Amino acid sequence: MIAKLKGLLDETGADWAVIDVSGVGYLVHCSTKTLAALGEVGGACTLYTDLQVSETDMRLLGFAEAAERDWFRLLTQVQGVGSKVALAILSALSTGEVQAACSNGDAAMIARANGVGPKLAGRIVNELKDKAGALPGGGMVGAAGVAVTHAGSASADAVSALENLGFKPAVAARAVAAAQGELGEDAGEGDLIRVALKRAAG
């Protein structure tokens, strides 16, 4: 599976871009936010990708940040949300706004995206509410007011470790946020897990 493309921006359209990687052009469907982040045609760019295959289509989706790809994958797990609807949501809202909307049950914010009605927006926030805290996207703001989940960071790894121990994503994220608020932003994964476990168990 193609996970990332690094090359030159060859061409763009309303919802797509062509990335030239060593002479091979990849047609990649993107949100408007990702398209805006790619820069000028001819410039170097990097896209995180997701390949979707169906009986009638094969589509490569591109994202400026890994967090956007993670949210795309989560959104498309909801019944009624295909790749076009997920990209519409990620075009209308930042990943942080999507995360906040799901965490807070704010269906009206999700419904701002083109093609998303109130019923579908309600289903999205209901199904993703418990998962929202574990994904990066502006960060999960916990009791200490600290954004904790950035892909590859000690805090994200600590959240993942707590989830593997059986804690729900939202509980794990809040516990790590509190631990990071207590220990500071430079705290290591081990220390975060140790303090977060006490918080989550309490």
C-alpha cells in the first residue's frame, strides 16, 4: 500500500493534485486545505496517502498531515460517509475542529460541510465521540489544558500504551493530558505513562 508520496507538484484541480515522483505522476484526491498547503506547481511536496479500492474504483487520497489522514480513515468508518463526504468535512473544518465537534457532540459544526445533513452529522459525532480523544488533530485538551496528541510524540505513544492496557481512548487522552500538565511538555513516555495510569485508575 502507498503510505506517502514525496515529489514535485505537477498539476492541481478543484479536488485533486498530480504528484510527480521520479517521473511517475500520481493522481491524488485532496481536501481544499491540503491543496492549499501543497504550494506552487513545480515545487517539492510531501503527501500522506490512503488507497481506497472498491469493485468499481481505485482512488488515492492525499493529506498534508498524518493527522488529517487518520481522521479521514475514522470518518469513512461511519455508515454513509464515503471518501467525498470525508474530504468535504476536512475541507470545511480543521482536524482540531473535527475533533472538538466529535468530543463535544456538536453535530451542527460537522453539518457545515457540503453534503452533510443534520442526520448524518449526528451519526458522525455519536459514533466518533469516544474515539475523538485518541487521535491527533489540534490535540486533545485535557483537564490541565494541555494539547497532548501529536503524531509520534511521547504523549501520543503514552495514550496508545494506555489504550493497549484497556482504557478507552478519551479516558487515556485525558489522563495523559493531566500527566503532561503535571510533568511538563518535555516529559518522557515512561513518566507520562506512570503518572497517567494513576490518574486513569483514580
